[in-house]
Amino acid sequence: MFPIRIRTALGLATPLLVSGVLARGDNSPQPTRSSMDAKSQHVVARGQQPTSDIVGSPQLRATDAQMWAQHFAAIQLEVLKQRQAERDMTVREMSNLQARHHELMMQIIANIKPSGRYEYNPATGRYDRYVPNP
């Protein structure tokens, strides 16, 4: 399995080891879970400071990589939340601008409409007689 690449806000790909796979070029043998003693697994699982016999182990590196991946995912989530909040604010501003534009157009239409009406003239068969409003 290969390291997972996650895109950052700057567009750079950051390789993270999530599955416990060693980085390319490191061909050292990996101990299996059954070969590690129960005490070291218990210490790592509880989050305590590991003893010196497991400091360089692939298990610890994978745990660190998973921790960094979780931190990175949390940062990405916060960035996405900020972007969504900015987008929501932009949409609200655009909506307010459209509403204000509509109100202005209605006022302009009300101001330029005629102050009277045309009445039907039966002699000509048209609405050609302008009568001002009282």
C-alpha cells in the first residue's frame, strides 16, 4: 500500500503514512502485531510515553502518522468551514443587493407612471382620451 496524499489549502500534496507502511526506500523488516509484546501495545494504546525498546518501531511511526493525519484532517475541516461561512456571507450580501435593486426599480416605476388614465373613445374606437387623476 502507498502513502496517502492529501491536498492542502495551498494545493501542495503532503504524503502521510496512515496504514503503517514504511516510506519508499526503507526495506527493513516490519514486525507483526503478534511479535510485539503486550506491554508495549498497552503503553502505546493508552497514549503514555513509550519505552526505549519501541521508540523506532514501525507501529509508533504509523501511530504518529495517523495522529498527524487526524490533525491535518481537522485543519482541512476548519478551512472548509471558513470557506463555507465566507460563501454564505457572499450569498446573503448578493441577496440583499438584489432585494434593494428590486425596491429601487419599483420606486422608479411608481415615479414615472402616468398620473392619469386613458379612457375609451367610442367615436374613434381607441383609448385616446387622457384624463388626469383627481
